[in-house]
Amino acid sequence: MKLEFYQTMIYSGPDHGDSWPAPPRLSDPAHTEATMANCMDQCGQAYDVGFDSLNFAEHHYSPKQLTPNPIVYAGVCGRRYPGANIGVFGTDLPLNNPVRIAEEYSMLDNMLGGNRLRFGLLRGTPNEYITYGSNPWESRARFDEAALLMKACFVEPEPFGWEGRYYRYRNIAVWPRVVQHPHPRILMSGNSLGSATFAGKHGFDIGFSYMAPELCLPNLNAYKAAATEAGWTPTADNITYRHFMYVAENAEEAFETYKYSEGRGLLSIFNGATPDMMKNMMTIGAALGGLPKHVPLDPAKAPPPMAVSAPVVGTPDRAIARAKEIHDVLGNGRLEVSIGAINPLAHEVTMRALKLIGQEVIDVLHTESW
């Protein structure tokens, strides 16, 4: 199993709160600069101790992740650590211009020299749709079309036009071309059945985030079935599972530190700053889940929140055992972890945890055959 480091870029200044959107007045440039420098050093530590990839993701208007454009930070990181594999998981595709994103990834692939970049295309979380006023009821169809358009941007050798339902371009000719042929590996979220099926049909990798592994199985089976129908067979290396990790020599210390970083839990990043904002997020979440636009939302019938499984926390032995438990269910060949949860740990604490993971965990995951 490969172990990948998800750098969440959590703002480490004081009083950054748990509501969305967070007031910009709380952002202190001195703390932001220190956060970005420390996070880069953490990437270096992860690379030095043997993590298989350094990964980033897109989020907006929140100190929980200072990467509204993760491609920028990924490029800097990839140049700083020239041997590191880089993952951007991912771009919230319905919020962006897919041709522009294809150009940016092509540029990044060239900056990294090829064979180092993988990236993910995601639909985004409910709060992201408020960021740019994107239409959540169009999300599924818009995402599918945008993903195929991006793929065409990479593989078409001549200028071409695109006449779709959501995107229309008379001329597309992406320069520079990607280095990797036919394009860097692309990952899609498997947290929804539609995305999992689409990923299998079109030959993409799949990733699951935080959900209990057992609850991922129906979507994983749909992914494999769609891949088989399309004439290819996914391997363990095509399957990624993302979760939180914190490892210490002493189990009690590990859980106490993780509990501090967890704060109000994973879903606190979706706490609207006002009741109206919370209602809007609930409506958008229902739209993303397939509720038609003119059907009134009944909060009593709203889908339950994500079933977050146990994180990878404890001693090195316990972390290895937890990785095996996840693998036994999903057969994943990649485990992507952020250190701590969604509230910042002290820089030295994160560096110490990364070092211990490198010393005690990574070699075992690399050599075990479960």
C-alpha cells in the first residue's frame, strides 16, 4: 500500500473559528505567511520520510484550507522537492472553466517534468456552490460534460471545437501539451454512486473520503462493474481512501492530541455563519444529492450526514492495523492521510508525527501484502 500526505494547509493563527464563510478580518498576513512556510516544510518532511505523494485540494473562504487554487501551491511544492510525486485532489470542476483548468494542469505537468502529477476532478461541497453562485441542480450533468471536455483538451492533437449543453467553444488548442501520455492519471470521488459509475466508465481512478469503508462498497462495486463493461480492470493502485491520521508512541497521547485537532468534527467546516446560510447549504446538499429544483425540502427527510469512520489514530502498530482494516474492505492500494483533523496542530507536533510515521509505518505498508 502507498501512503500519501494530504496537506490541508490549515491556518495556524489565533481565533479562526468554525463558521463558513470566515470573516477576512481574522486573516493575519503574518500568520498566513508562517502557515504556508510551515506547511511547505511539512511537505518536505513527508517526502524525506518516504510518503509516496504530496497532495492538495481546493476549498474557499475558510481558514480550514488556504488553497482556493491548490495548483499554485502544488507547483511551488513540486519545484521545491523535485523528486516528489504531486497530487491535486482536487479541482471543484463545476465551479471552474474546464478549458482553463486543463491549461493549468498541462502547465503544471510540464513544470514537474512529467510522470509526477496526478489530479482529481470533484463536484465540490455544498458551501462551495455559494462561493461563485454555481447552480447545484446542474452539478451532475455539468461535471460529466466538463470532465469529458478536459479529457479532450489533453488528447486532441489538433485545434477542435466543442458544442455541449453547458460549454461551447469554437476553438480549443491547449498549450503546452501535457507531458504524460495520453494525460496524467485522473481521480474522481466515489462518495456518490453517479461519480463512481462515471469514473469506471471513462477509465479514471476512484477515491473515497472519510466514509465508513463498508458504506463505500456499493459504489466501489458499481465502479468496477462500469470499468468491466468499458473493457478495463481497475487494480488496487486505482483505489484511494482518504482519512485523518495521528500517530504517537503512546496511544493515550495520540488520541488526546487528535481530539484537540478534531474540534467540532469534520462537518464543522460546513457550519454556516447564519441560520439562512445553513438553510442554503442544506438546500444545495439536497440538490447535489438529486432532489429536483421545485420539490420543497423537508428537513425531516434530509439525507443523514456522512457516516465518518474511525480515523487512523494511535500507536504505529494501531495505525498499521487500521490501514489493514480499511484495505480488507476496499482493497485500496493508496491511503491518503492528513495529520490531525481540521484544527491546526503545532508545527513541531506535526513534524514529529510525520517522522514517526516514516520510521514505523511506511515501510510496513510498502512491504505488507494483505
